[in-house]
Amino acid sequence: NQIPQASYRDDTWMFEPGEGWAEISGTGPSTRGRQAVAYDSNAQRMLIFGGRYRASGTTGNYTLYNDLWAFDFAARTWEQLSDGTGGPPARYFATAAYDAGSDTFYVYGGDTNPGALNITLATDVWSFKGGNWSELTVGGTAPTPARLFMGYTHDTKRNRLIAYGGQLGDFVTEANRDLAI
């Protein structure tokens, strides 16, 4: 009998063509997985939000996060941008996008339930700009049904967020292949 077990790591590695992989030292986010990630092209950094953690070999609820971190590629350092105060509730499997024109980081959806076998899908949209979180009021029709594992990006030309596909919350039903604008 083989039962898969998660093994979380908190190390950071960077690949540079011609040089290969290098481990980056220093303090960064706590050990986690399933975080949302976007590239901040203005500051040349990676942004990560949220995620979950549970010690290997243990059972019970996950610890969920709602902090926001930035990894500066040039300096090779991590910086915590938000401890989660005033921002989205803790979650994992959220999607993220970055809008270079407005210097805004967006987070959409995710699972807010810490239980391993229970799913509570979020459908809220949040923005982080100038050091502050704001929940957005969204017009139009949101993707239905709610889902995880979506493709998500910012359309600069039309200034809109686009979500594509994903998996429904029961992890059995096949994903819808629609475009949510």
C-alpha cells in the first residue's frame, strides 16, 4: 500500500541559463505549498500569496496563509509586503495576476477551508496596490460553477482579468472550458 504524503520545503532556487541552478540563502516565506504566484515586471520580482502547510505524516487541518511576499531576482532576497492584515482571508489554490500599467497585484478565488477533505471555494477578487489590500466589486458574470486550478492573467490592452478553465470543487467533475471576463 502506498499512500502519497506531501513534503513541504522552504528553500528557494534560481535557474540562470548558462549557469544552472543555485540555491538562494536568506529568510523568506514559511514552508508552504499551493500558493498563488505572479510576476511583477515593473520591479522584476516574483510575488507569492497565501498557501497551505501541514507537517509531513500528520493528519488534521492545514495551516492556511494570507501573507504576501516578493522575491527580488537581482538582489536575490525575499521581502514580506503584507502580513495579511486587511487582505483576503487565508486560502490556497488561489490564482494571481499582475497589471504592470497600474502596478497592481490581483488574487482571485481559492479554497478557504483548512480541512483536507472539505472544499470551500472563494469567488472574491482582491487587489494589492501601494501597500494596501482592497476587495473589488465585480460586475458581469463570474465563472460558474466556482473552481480551482484556473489559468489567470491580466489583459493589458482591455484592462481586464481573464480566468480560463479550471477544476470544479469536487475534484471528480471535468473542468469547464469557458472564458470568464
